[in-house]
Amino acid sequence: MAGLNVSFAFFSLVVGVCQALRWISKRLLSPGAYGCLARELAGSLQLCASCLELRMLVEIGPWGGGFGPDVVLTLLFLLFVVHGASFDGASANPTVSLQEFLLLESDLAATAAKLLAQAAGAGVGWAVTKLYWSWELTHFHLIQNLIASECSSSIHTSLHHAAFAEGTCSFLFHLVLHKLRQSRPMYRVPALAATVTFLTYAAGPFTGAFFNPALATATTFHCSGSSFWDYVQVYWLGPLTGMLAALLLFQGNIPRFFQKNLLYSQKSKYKIPKARVAALVEDDEPRRKRRGEKSNPDPRA
């Protein structure tokens, strides 16, 4: 349990530091710079550092610490609840930022800034976690340092199956995200955390279930066993395709490219009962007759 306590302390420290970074940058930067740069950088740093430590517990914990996947999944759910409550609107996920661009909620410059900030935050999170592991505060970290140079790819199935798994996870995650966009945070945050936990449980053995290109790049792209193009197909193109499919299914179109709804017919929001329509038509006939009589007087008069 000593190793878990140290990991708990690391999670708390990362969240505290990132929260302080958000608090300071919000007061020093303009709202636009904060929303596009500082908020996304802090969110990606927090997410990447936490997930790297959690992934280490997944790989070493069962045989090095004697705890099972239930402990890790519980930690994952709690971490994403904390992330959802503290991110202050940041997505820390390139597919979510691209979705906002396609929905006309963000322009090209803001989206590009968010993507750069997410990549920088994930890189800083990876560097900070590696430095923390080098201190070898627990036997988990000692083992991690010994095997770090020989890490293997997180793809444990065929390439097409892996890309399909990441795409499906991204598809389901974005569908839930669309459905909960207008919900209160007290409902949205635990629902998204439960969704992420379930998808990780289902697809984790095959690909690691990242469905986040920035997180996957920092976590597994440097490991041997798969080529760079394999990683791109699984961890970049897979989640992007899943996001596009979810957007089309939920919206029926992609507003950035075309306004016509391709899947659903446009119906009036307000429906008039048939009996009401018939009554309106019958009542309108005498009026039309009276108007016709006035406009066409008898020529013999």
C-alpha cells in the first residue's frame, strides 16, 4: 500500500500544480489566450502525467503490488471525476477541439492554438513523470525505470482491429459528450468518467484505450513493436474517424462544410393537430368568399 500512497500523493500534487497554473494564468492572460493556450496546456499536462502513473500501476501493480484491475479502474474513475471538475472547460483532447471547429464553435487560429497547447502539455507531462520516476520513491518506480527502455507497443491485436477499437471508443465517447453537452456538471462529469472507465475496461487489453491522440503520442509512440505509421492509423486516424461518425450521427451534417442535413428530415418544432388544421381551413373559406364578392362587384349594378 505504500506504493499506492505515493501515487495518491503524486496525483494530488499534479492536480494542485495544474490548478495553480490555471488560477495564475487566468489572472495574467486575456480570456482568449487563457482558453486556447494556458487552460489546454494545464489540462493536457494533468491528464498525461496522471495517466502515465496510472498506466505504470496497471502494468506493475498486479504482480508487484498484489492488487487487481478493480483498484486501477476505481482510480481511473476517480481521476476523471477530478479532471472533469478541475479542467475549467478544457478538453485536453485534439478530437474534441477539432469537433468544436467543425461545429463552428471555434475558428481555425483558436483550434490550432489548442492543438499546439495540448501537444506541449502532453510533452511536459511525460517529461515531469519521467523525472518523478527517476527518483525511485517506491519499488514500482524502480521496476519502471528498469523496463522503461524496453517498453513495448500497446497494440496487442491486429492493426485493423486496433484501429476499429480506438475508433469505436472515440465514437461512443463523443456520442455521450454530445448528449451531455447541455447537462449540469454534477451529472455530466461522473457520466463521462463512467464512460471512460467502461471503455478502458473493454478496449484496454487491445490498444490501451486512449482515444486521445495527444495522450497516446506521449504514452506509447516511443515504444518498440509497431511502426510510426501503425501508431498514426490506430491512435490518430481511428479516434478522428470515430469523432466524425459520432458528429454525423448526432447532427446529421458537419456545419463547417455543409448545412444540409444528410440523415434527418427537417420538421417543424411545433405540430398542429389535424382537427385544428381542418377547422382553420373551413373557417377560412367564408372569408375568401366575402373578399371575392367585394373585389368583383356585379357589372350590371
